[in-house]
Amino acid sequence: MRLSRYRPLFTISPLKLVGAVATTLVILITINIGGSSRDVGLAVGLSFLGNLIGVLIWPNIMGKKGNYVGGIISGYLLLSISVALLATETLLNILISSFLITFFTNLIYFSLLYFLVDNYTENIDEMVGSMESIGGWSWVAGLLFGFYASNTLPLRILISILTAILIIAVVISIILLVTGIKERIKTMVDEEEGVLPLLDRGLEKVIDFEERIPSILFSGIHVIFGGSLFYSPVYLKVKGIGRDRIMLYLGITLIFISFGNVYTQLIKHIKDIGYPDSTIYFLALLSSVLSALTYLVAGDKSNPLKKFVRAGSIRVSAFITLTLLTLVAYPLQIIVLAIFYILSGFTWAYLIVNLNLYALKHGKSEIGFTNFFGNIGLLTGAVSSGLIIQLIGFELLYIISALLLSIGLLITYYSNK
């Protein structure tokens, strides 16, 4: 394939770069203005809610209108406004921004995904896989920038830079996508020697769209967890829940409640111990690099549930490891945190890839259900985590989360028996 055909894929880079900084920055600002554990839980919970609503709304809207380039451009403009709200440093605006950032992120993501499906039908698997790879490493670059900028730049300068990147992304999108559309149409018309065959091929793309989604998923649709804080599910149409699958969904919900509990409050715990913002970005960077490196080897089509449970069991150990934070002195706690983030990064790809593969074994609608209940679990865990912290503290939160994760894994595993 000519290198020029890969150009549209780089449209995702500004989204991932800014997202890597902004999602953690939301929590850090909430803490810095004096927000409590409950405020942190509410901010993260709203981000999950924005993600969930965005996943339900934008695929339907963009899929029907087909205005993919317009969706990307308007998405970047709206996202820049959402990020700029953080500069006000008021709790209400932070909460609004937290919701809008993930909401408009999905507008950009699905617009670009549908653009690729519509314009690169013959090699869509390769294009989507390449897009995710570019996005993953752009996320890593964003965390690296956050590590540098968090302690060297004033907050408003940092937010201004992020906003400027998103505005520049509008220009980049026009250059990469609008030009690409013209070249694509010209190439197709030249190859087919007329417009009618081009219309025929466009109709075929619409008809084949639903059948191509599983191939896209197998190619590696994912979002790097970015310190395991934010997770964007894959969109699929949902038709109904069978009774035999209820236990599976219950298990998945419990698993992701435990994730929402731990990863929502961990940044506050690290700040309370006394580590600077740069340490948080460094740990997230360490986790994300490991996630990116393990995606290619994580999947097991023959027995995905077995690998999923194994990875979850390692995370149980990681949660229990966090209880050591109160037993060792500063700055030795960084060793405990490094171990935790290494285990989190290593296991994330095994968890999400194999969960999607297992769901696909039971039909296309299953992946919609599993990701939906996973997001419900994240939202529930994030909102409840603040209350748990206030009542019983961080250590018991980690133990309760490890217990919930263990129960969820057992229910999920035996639901297949």
C-alpha cells in the first residue's frame, strides 16, 4: 500500500495525545482545588458516563449521516472547548469537562472509524489495526509529555497547549481527510472508468458493513487504558439478553466495579502520600507502554476465557499489593506502585482482548452486552469509591476490590460451564 494512503490514520494522534494528559489532569485538578475522595469519584464517574452515552449515541448518528469528516472537525472543536474549561479550576466546570471530554472523544473516534470503513473496504482490517497502533503510541507520547509538563509548566499554560493542539488538529484533519477523499474518488473513478461502478461499490460497502465489524474487532480495536483509568467499548447493536448469559454479565459487572473502585482513587492516594504529578504520569506511562507491547500476543482464540481469568487473577494480586503502601515508608512506596502499574499494564491487553474474543464466540451482539455492563461496572465503582474511602479508608478499599474481582472472575468462568 502506498504510504499516502496511511495519512488519514494520523488524524487520531492529537486525540490520543491530548486524552492521555487530560484524563489524568481532570483528577489532579480536582485534588489540587481541595476536592474530596467523593469529588474525585464523581469526576471519574461522569467521565465514564460521558463515554457510555457517547458510545450509544455517536455510532448511530454518524453511521446514518455519513458526515465523517464533519464529525471529526466538529468533535475536535468541541473537545478543545471542553478541555479549556479545566482552566477555570472550579469543581462544577471540572465535572462538566470530565463528562464532555469522553463524550466528544467518541464522536471523533467513531467518525474516523466509519471514515476508514467507508473508504478502505478492501483492507479495512489492516487500516484499523494501524490506526489503533498509531493511537496507542500517541497515547504513550501524551503521557510522556504529561510527565514533563506537569512539574515544569503552570496549569493554565499546560491547558492552553492542549487546547491549541486540538485546534491545530482541525487543520490537520482537513489536510489529511479532505485531500484523501478527493484522491480516493479520483482513483476509484479512474479504475472503474466511470461513476456508476463507484456508486455500486458504495452500496456494497453499506450492505457489508455489519458483517465486517467482527473482522475489525479481531484486528485489535482497543483504547490503551492510560493508567487503567478510562476504557472505551466497541459499538455493536444490542438485540436482547438471554437468561443463560445473565451470570456472565453479573460477573463482568463485578469485575469492572473493582476496576472503577481502585483506579479512580489511586491517584488521590499517591498524591496523599506525597508524590508529585510527574510521578503519576510516569507510572501511567509505564503501564501504557506494557499494554501497547502486549496487545499483539494477548489474544487466544482457542480458549480466551481461560486467559481472561488468568489475567484477572494477576490483577487480584496487584490489588492486594497496594495494601503494602501503608506498611512501607516514603519513598519506598514507589516500588509498590511500580509493581502495581507493571502488573496492570501487562494484564490489561489480556483482559480486554480475550473478553472481546470470548464475546464474539457467542455472536456479534454479545460484545455489545459485555462492554455495556463493563462500563456500568466502571461507573458504579467510580461513584461508590469515594464513599468507601470516607468510611473505611484506602486499604480496605483495595481488599474489597480484590474480593469483588475474585468473585466476578469465578462467576464469569463458571457461567461458561
